[in-house]
Amino acid sequence: MDRPTHPAPSDASAAEGPGDRLGPRVGRRGFLTAGLTGAGVVAGAVAGGGVAYAVTSDGQADPADETVPFYGDHQAGIVTPQQNSLVFAAFDATDTATAESLQVTLARWAAAASLLTVGKPIGPVETRAGAPPADTGEAFDLGVYRLTVTVGFGASMFDDRFGLKGKLPAALQPLGQLAVDTSIDPSISGGDLCVQACAEDPQVAFHAVRNLARIGRGTVAIRWLQQGFGRASATSTSQVTPRNLMGFKDGTDNIKAEDPGVADAQVWVGDETDQSWMTGGSYLVTRKIRMHLEAWDSDDISDQERIFARHKDSGAPLSGGTEFTKLDFHKRGDTGATAIDRRSHVRLAHPDNNGGAQILRRGYNYTDGMDNRTGTLAAGLFFMAYQKNAHTQFARIQNSLAEDGLNEYITPISSSLFAVPPGLNQIGDWYGKEMFGYPG
Amino acid sequence: MDRPTHPAPSDASAAEGPGDRLGPRVGRRGFLTAGLTGAGVVAGAVAGGGVAYAVTSDGQADPADETVPFYGDHQAGIVTPQQNSLVFAAFDATDTATAESLQVTLARWAAAASLLTVGKPIGPVETRAGAPPADTGEAFDLGVYRLTVTVGFGASMFDDRFGLKGKLPAALQPLGQLAVDTSIDPSISGGDLCVQACAEDPQVAFHAVRNLARIGRGTVAIRWLQQGFGRASATSTSQVTPRNLMGFKDGTDNIKAEDPGVADAQVWVGDETDQSWMTGGSYLVTRKIRMHLEAWDSDDISDQERIFARHKDSGAPLSGGTEFTKLDFHKRGDTGATAIDRRSHVRLAHPDNNGGAQILRRGYNYTDGMDNRTGTLAAGLFFMAYQKNAHTQFARIQNSLAEDGLNEYITPISSSLFAVPPGLNQIGDWYGKEMFGYPG
């Protein structure tokens, strides 16, 4: 992916007090000035939060000091090599939110994200007496840990509250009830906005979402929040394929950042969109998929491998070869049956079975502790996938999976679709700027 | 802490099928033989799970390859420098559990822990057709990440079910309702047994607890489970003091592993015990402490610092100096009041205010997502503390904290006490062996 040269992140604080009136109509310089005269400049206030890369003597970068560029044509956190920790929050606008207060929040989120993603607090931790600290402080002397912050909008934003009725992209229409969706919990699905924070350290990711929530207080409130760990897909060829909680390698055939042709074809919204504000953006599907681990753990290895059509240890397809060998759906075993079962997960989900559709998976494992109602572990996969159009990509693939043998062992309990707008190009931009009617 | 030389961990599988009859009366060699002829030897089956330390060219050990010794006078995971991730589970014995089946489980747990803590699976992931995999596999090609597994017993184990009535230590009697305990939820408190898994990788910790739960199926079942991140205390002078979710450094004055005199005086059970099976063990208090983060974040910096009596950025006491400067409770400021408030958390919890009592804190931050009942973040501190006697140490300090200004911002929602027996000395030992009447 080509990234043009972009301005350095601002040192301005994003955590202005509720008293200031920094609206989105304030220009770039005005924004900066307001920031500088508000909670103050934070440069130099961070111990250990490095802006530059630190490279150890064996040439390996220390993840604590590694940054992912914030500005760019696309938002970071999509094709960025997947980090180990996730905190994801969906927000709803409050009853008192207006188009203007939403844009103020989205502008402050952008400013805050530009600071957090270089390892800076959003303002002083130690502030003047009588005022709450600008930054909540729990990441104060941690590094930046490749933090990315990714912001999106749900279809509900486009009702008649914020003057956005004509801006709803066709691709953001709800996916409706998919074949396997019999247990979706609305309280952990949907939302007007979403924030995905990924980092190599969970406290850094938590800190980002918490401070964005704090900035938005009065305008947006968290609807649901999910922590994830142990990434469940590789989004770069530089990454070893990780394992989901079923113990299988997950994402061997995932789209990789190193193939910009595939990303352009499958991930980034292009000229085909009916809403130009989404050009360069992507659509995010999130699904909380509860795994019935106790049942899975009792299933024999042959059945487990039949379902995934891969060997559990190596990830090699049952049709032969090693992990990255192309699947051979026609190869037959001694019994005459195909080595790869017709109902196997990999066959049903494969592009060959779905008109070439692919998705960029970016899932995380999760555990919510015990489910006392059933006496089983509340754990599984927080599935996330980015794509150009979730109706023709995710939903098509998901409907192919209706007869997947895996369905016996999993239950989707949440389902959401968000429009993730393109990246921000300069200081003073805000998420959804063009959507709200300002030049992009 | 001195550790004698101990045997290398066994290569025997700990994940025997339900059909085998490996009782605790089987001697060391018998145990090994049973393992070798059961699910098989696992040596060499691990990709990437290093047994030895890997040292990078700049002399830093890679945490993926770092191991913490399993065998020793004390269990690992207590004075071990605190790792970044926690998965903690409390278990209850099932209705069909017997003293014997419990000991089989505890022996298998010991064998499994000896393998997991050197980065090995507990048995083959790829097993014979028709049998479930011995190891669940999600940590298969991850490293060991300084994994420790620590096992304890709750007071409920010592009722009339397992012949342990005479073995209840006085120090394991329930702590009763402490001054601030008005919201304790019994469903996430207590339990017959507990397993604490700590590692530098959350998936490695999760994998350990999940596989121990699987080994125990039919005999013990998880009662509650808590995941924690971003350790909230330093247990070694080699560690930077971490921060809790209130943004303050937590554990500046914590007991450190490098001071064995303090550990002997405050952490390890000695000759004073009425139950010799606990000599060399320790008592663990766990408390899930919900923080009212939204209220805290609105509190001004002066009040926050008054409560903790430390500067938020540096951790230096308000009586002056730097983070590790001794607190001066008598020093007065310009107004004539003491610089350290009398009701401050650090003063009330200080040994000088509690007859010299100290505890080894080993807490983790947590988030459970949103609390939809109150529209606030379900997050806070999963407090853990080890000590010689929780009645004279934790409970004494906690009762001193009844007037702590911090109480306005926190609510304990779980409380548990576990007896953590001493370490295992050799292959074939099991947790609680002496407690069950066998020579230690």
C-alpha cells in the first residue's frame, strides 16, 4: 500500500474541557490554537512513549516503541499487520447530540488518535489544581505498542437526527438475518459509531478507547465493548498464522497486506460506491461467535480435521502438502471420497465457491469468564472482517456456510456492520468530514 | 529465594483419557510408565516452545522462550516477577468427586503444569483417529512466555466430603464480612480449588487453565473465571511500577522478590502454622474491585492525589522526593495540614498503621465490557495478595481502609481466600499430597 507523505501529528491536546467551543468549522490553524491554549501542549510530557522506532542490536524493532502511521489514504488498523490486543467499542449518540457536537467529538477523536498513536497522552496527566487530569494516565509510561485507532459509522447514524439521511451508502443497509443468526443479542450488536483500538499491549488499547469515550461524554456513550486477545488471523505475510480457540490455524488463506491488488479488489471501496465520502474506506463486519469449547474438546481429531479440512498441527490441507499448499477439492482418498469434505469450512468459505469473494479477516479470541446459565466457558472468537461490500462478500460467504459442520460447535451472538471512512490526510480533519458535507 | 536443584520436568503426558486408572498411590516410576503408554510422549512435538532461554544479541531474553522453574520449595507465580497476563479460575468439586478422583486430578494438574511451564503441550495435538486431541492446541506454536501455574484450596474443600475435616488451617477460616463488603457476589467468590495462570501472553495463560479444566472434567468444574491484563503491581525491583486503571502507579511499596527476609516474614507460611501441610505455602486473597471510572475521571487532580497521597505522573509522595522516597506522615504543608492526608490510601494501608503487616500484591486490571444496568464501564482491579495469614495481614489492612477516600470510587464485588500449598519437589508429587495424608 502506498502512503503519501503526511504531516507530523499535532502536539495539541485533544482533551479540551467541556467549556470550550471548538466546532468543526474552525479551520486548521484555529483548531491548533484552540488546542494549544486549552489543556496545553503535551510534547515532552511522556516518559517512555517513543515517537521514533527503537531498533535493538539484532535489528528487531521493540514493539513498545513501534508506531503505525496515523495519516494516510486509508485508516490504519485495517491492512496493518494485526496486533495482539483488541479493545472494540460501539457507541450511540445521546439524546442531546447534534450534527455539530458529533463533529466536534469526531474532530477531537482524530486529534486524540494522532497523539495516542505516537505514544503521547492526550493532555497533561498532572494538570492544574481543581481540574480533572486531561489524560486518564494508565498508559502514561507505557510505549506506543503499534497502537491503531479505527473509527466507523453504523446505519443508525443515517436516520433523521443528524441530517445524514441522504448519505447512507447502499452497502451499509443492514445485512438482515443470516441463515445461522438465531441467537443475536441486540444489546451487543450495532451502534451509531465504532472505535477499534489494536495494540501489542492491552492496556494501551484500553486506554485509547476509554479516553475517546471520555472525550465524547455527553455526545456519545458506549453501547457495548469487547476485549480480544491473541489475534486469530494473520494480515501480513510477515506473521505466523495464529490459532483460534479451537486450536486450528486461522487465516492461512487470509488477504495479506503485501498484496495491494487484492486489497484494492476486495477491501477498499472504489468508484463503484454510491456515496463518494466512502471512497478509500471499507466495510467492517463484527460477529461475536461463542464457541462451545467443551463439546469441541470432546470431538475426535478426525472429525475436527474433517470440519476444517486441515491438519490441526501443521495447518496443511487434507488434500496434501504444507500449510500454504493450494487446496485440491478434487483429490480423492482411498475410500473414493474427496480428501476435502464438501461440507468443510474451508471449502464452503473458499472464493471458488463464492464467485471469487474474499474478506480481510481480523479476528480476536475472547473470554468473558463463565456462563453460569450453562456451566460452560463464555469464550470464542470476536470475528472482524473488512471488505468493499459486506452484502456481496461477507454475507454471501456466510450464507454458503449454512451447512458448515462447524455450526454444531459455534453460535453467533452479535452481528454488526459499520462503514469505515477513508483515512485522514491532515491535522484538523475529522472522521466523516465529507459525509457531513465538507470538502474531503 | 534459594531453590534447590530439582528434577527436569517429565515428558509424560498429563492428559490421559478417562479410561485409565492412574491413582495417586502409583509411585513415581509407575506414574511415568502410565504416562508413556497412555497418550504418548510429547518430546519434540512442539514447534517454537523453547525449554531453554533464548538470549538475543543485546543480551535480553526473549519472553517467548523464557521459563520459570516449576519445581521448588514454593509454588511459582507468587514471588515470581509479575507477568502481564492473568487467567484465574476457581473450581468446585462435582457431586461425584471423591478424595481419590480429586488426587488424580491434582496429580494430572501437576504433570500438566510441569509440561506447560516449559512450553510443551500436555499431549499430542494430532492424535490417533477416533480420539479427541490430548491438548486443545491453541498455544501449540506459541512460546512459553514465562508461564506459571499456581494451585490453591478454598475452605469449602474441608467439609465432610473428602476426609479433610481435620486439615483445615485456622488461617483458612473465612474472613467474614469486611467493613466495605456490601456488594459481594457469591457466584464470583470462593470455590473449592483455584488455578492462577500468569504469562506474558494471554493465550498461553488461557490455554493452561482451559486444559487443566479439561483434565478435571467430571471431578471439578469451573465456578468462575477472570481474565486480567496489564499487571497492577511490581513484585520485583527489576520491574517498573505499573499503573492501575485510575492512572496511578500501583505497588511502589509492594514486597519485592529480591528481599527474601520480607518474603519469609510476610509471605511464606512457617512453623507457626497449625497444619504442617501448609509450611512453605501462602494464603491468597482475591478481590474483584469494580472502579467507578466515569466518576473518577471527573474528579480533579488535587483530590485524586490527596486520596493516593502521591503525584499522579511520577508516583512521588506528596511529602516530597521521588517515587521511592520514604513517606513522611508528619511533614506539614503551608496550610499547616500534613502533606499526606490522614485518610489517604497509602497512609491507612501503610505497615506503620497496621502493626507492621504487609501483603504481597499481585493484581491485574480487568474489563468485562459495558455494565448495561448502569451504563458504565465494567472495569477495575482484580486484586490478588499473598501473605502468611490473611486474617492478621489483608483483613487488618482492609479494615483500616474503611475510611479510605478511595471507597467513594470503588466497590469490591468478589472476595475469596485460598490456601496455596508449598511447591512440588519432584515428578509424581501432586498438589495437597501431604494434606491428603501422604508424606510430603
